[in-house]
Amino acid sequence: ELQVDELQRLLAGMEKEHRSLLLKMKEGEAELGRLRSVEGDKLAEQDRSAQLEKEVAMLREKIHHLDDMLKSQQRKVRQMIEQLQNSKSVIQAKDAAIQELKEKVAYLEAENLEMHDRIEHLIEKQVSRGGHSARARSKSEHVSR
């Protein structure tokens, strides 16, 4: 989540720089257009025009590079979010399976306890019917079981 937050912060910064560069490019193009509309003979204007053309080309290249970086970062963020969602799904499924197993264990323990109580009850019945010799035999059977 920290990486996702960091990437989102970086994306916001790149988007802000992207907008700023677009604005500069548009300003440069507007100024270039104004300079071209005025007399093209003057040397100072030609120099400024050439300089602005270079700036516009450089800004276009930077914008293209930033667009590529933004797309790459957005893909990474989407992949990380997808991985988080997949991990959460797996964890939820495992939690559900664990809960189901806990319920089965509790049921089997209760069933086991009930069986022990029945066995003890049967042993007591046999002891009370058969006397001392049956009691000794039932205890030895109980131990062997």
C-alpha cells in the first residue's frame, strides 16, 4: 500500500508537470505564431523564433517522455492493485476454509466426548451386572481400545 501511495504521488507530480509543460508549449507556440505574423525580416525576431522552435520541439519530446512514464506507472499501479485484490481473495478463501475446519474439529470433539460418555456408561452397566470379574475384564477391554 505504501508503494501504491508513493506511485500515486509520483503520478500526480508527473501529471502536474505534464500540464505545466503543455501550457508552456502552448505559450511558446502562441508567441511563435505572433512572431511569424509580424515581419519575418528582422534578425532578432528570427533568432527568437528559432529559439522558440527549439523549445517547442524540446517540450514536445519531454511531454512524449512523460506520457510514456505516466502510462508505465499507471500500469504498475493497476498491477499492484490487482495483486492486492487477488491476495485478499486468497486470504478470505483460506480464512473461510480455516473457519470450516474449526467448526468440524469442534463438532468431532463434541462427538468424541459423547462417545466417551457412552462407553463409560456401558462399562458401568456391565460392571453393575457382571460383578467384580466383569469389571476387571471391562477395564482391560477399555484400556486396549
